[in-house]
Amino acid sequence: MDCVMKLASERAVVIFTLSSCCMCHTMAWLFCDLGVNALVHDLLKANLGKEMERALLKMLGKGPSVPVVFIGGKLVGGTNRVMSMHLSGELVPMLRNAGALWL
């Protein structure tokens, strides 16, 4: 879990993904469309990918282990949480507060 938290604090927005996951691709594009330069970690390409995937699942408590989004070094959650925040208008202010958006 320490490895995940270290990677999660590397940039204002960090997304843990699997290149084989269509929702991971969708999540990365959402942030791209919002003008966010998110750091994407593909667990299939990481040396400790399986270990990190287990740690992420433990952090989430349930559901799929990816995609998982961190904003400002803090766990936001998976697809459902991020999309709910986006639709309710909470996501953009959070991104601004983390320094991921300039407008």
C-alpha cells in the first residue's frame, strides 16, 4: 500500500488502470477532456502490478480494483464515485483545489 500512496502523490491527478479495461480508458479520457494532465499507471505494465491491484481493492473495500482515481494525493474512488462527482458538479472544484485545472 505504501507503493500505491507514493505513486498517488506524484501528480495532482493519478489514475491506476489496466490497459485491458474499457472503463479505465473511459476514465482517462474524462480527465483528458476536462483538460487535466493525469498520470496514468497501467498495472499490467508495473513490476508490482498485482500487489498494487490488491492494495487498491483493499483501499476501496469493494467493487472492481480499477480504475482508481487519486486527486491531490487522496483516494477519490472508482468509476461510480468519479462520475457521480462529475455529474453533481463536485469534480471540477476538487480538481481546481488540487491544482489540476487552471480555470
